[in-house]
Amino acid sequence: MPPGTARLWRLATLTLVAVGWLGLSPGMAATLRHEVVLRGEKVHLSDLFDGVSPDQDTVLGEAPALGKSYEVSGPQLTAIAAQYGIDWPDASPLVSVTVRRGAHVYGHDYAMSLLQAALHVTPRDPDTELVIDHFDPLVVPLDIDTPPHLVQVNYSGVQNGSFSAVMTIDGDTPLETRVSGQIVHQVQALTVRHTVQIGEPITADNLIVSRMRADQLPVDSLHDPEEAMTLTARVPLTPDRPLTSAQLLHPMLVHKDNSVVMIYNMASLRVTASGIALADGIRNDMVEVLNPSTKMVITGRVTDRSQIEILPGAMPVPMDNRMRASAATAFARRS
């Protein structure tokens, strides 16, 4: 039994006994109020029955806690009516009254609106979400009409930063509750549609662009499909997991001693020639190439499989000079 009704029930029980033995009769007609919303801390007779005169009204017991309620049953109501001489023609053990202590309840939605304004988070922003981790609603008596506001707002400001604040109503005895959580940012990330085994290339058909929480992504996650295209898997790749640079390898596009195509791009002319790569190379590596016809060596950039672009201003050197320069460099390293 709720604490607030204990006194009412004891009083009602004694009254029913008295009514039976003494033959007391009610003195005035009244109707039952089926739902009572209290503004104060006490339950009065007039809160339960409509038609109670001011001189007959009296305190029956304690009100529920702010925002809470309890039920007063039919037998209790009958006993109360009998004790105080209330003529209640519709008395029945099947009826009851819900007694609720009225209050303004400032809950999650209210706190969210205050926080969004204070932390400059746009509602329904697909890239930013404000998450409340801890919060107890602020329950305020009905006679306090001033809405709460935020004080002591703290925000770390990092990528997914935590925040804390106090939601309060100022007064002689401030009413307040603490609220904390974090601002979560969603960013674009890459995943694969199907499992990719070691050494298999990443293809456009097998890439998915998803929105993921930034704080749950590895620091080397890939965000643009162009970052993954033409790379190969260093480890097995599974769906629904973000792709990272550590999981991928640049494929070897040029192999030492293999034939390559040298490409010279000029203003209005594109010239190609055959050559021999003098080193391995991945995309954008600078690799020396031997022209077997002229015995000259020139440096170019790897652009595709077996293709090397000769950059403007690159100067060929005789193969013998290149070999002497390499030998001198090796001798200097040994020294």
C-alpha cells in the first residue's frame, strides 16, 4: 500500500466499525471525483468529493510525491464518507479515485532542445547526433511556472566530444538535475559488399559507401572510393567492417627487368616507346627505365600496369654513366 494512503485506510476501517455500531447517517449529498490532481502536499475531503462545504472540509492525509499518484479504493471512500457525514448515494466498493500530485515534468525532449541550442547541434542533422547518457527528469511543483535553463555547460569539443550541464530553475532553493552525454558525428566510410581474400583487387562493384560513427572508426579508415580502387587485400576483408589503409596494398604495376611502355605527353603530341624497367614500382613510384635501342636511362612515374610516364624536363643519361653513379653510391654507403 502506498505510504500516503496508510492513514486514510486506518481511518476508514475505524469509521466503518463506528458507522455499523452507532447507526450514523450521512448528512449531505456529494459526488465522487474520479481523478484528482493536487497542487499542495495534503489530501482534503473536498479533493475526493464534490459538494463538500467549506466548514466541513478537512485534511485527510499526505499527498503523493511530485508527479506520483495512488489509488483510494471504494471501501476506503465509503468509510471516509461515513465518518464525515457525506451523503454519497453512488457508494460502491468497485469504484476508486486516482489521486495525483500535479507537477511540471521537464523530461528528455525538453533537455534535448536546450542542449541542441546550447551546443549548436541542428535537430535531425544526418551527420551529427546528440546522445544523452545520463539524465533524471526535473519534476517541479505546479505553482512554479518558470521553465528551467542550462548552466555549467561543458563540452570537450573533440571529434566525438562528451558534454555535461545542469538543468536548473533558480530560486531560494534551486531545483536542478544533471545531464551528460556526447555529440556523435557520422562520417563517410568504405566497406566491402562481399568477402575479399588476400591478394584480390578492390573493385568498384564490391565497394559500399556507408555512414558510420566517427568515434568507432580506426584512425586509418578510408573514406573515398578513389582511395581503395586498384589496391589489393593484405588481409581477408569482410563486409560491414570499415576498410583501412593497413588492410590494403598497392599492387606492383611495374616489375624489374620487365618490358614497359614509356609515355611522353607533349602539348599536342603523345609519343610512346618500349623500355626495360630497372626496378619494381607501384602507382606514382619514380622508376628508372632503360631504352634498349639507345642504351639511355631515364626516370619516369608509374601510372598503370607496365606504363611509365616520362615527366617534362627529365633528361636521359647513358647506361654506363648511370652504372658508374650507382657503383659510386654503393661504395660511399659501404665506407
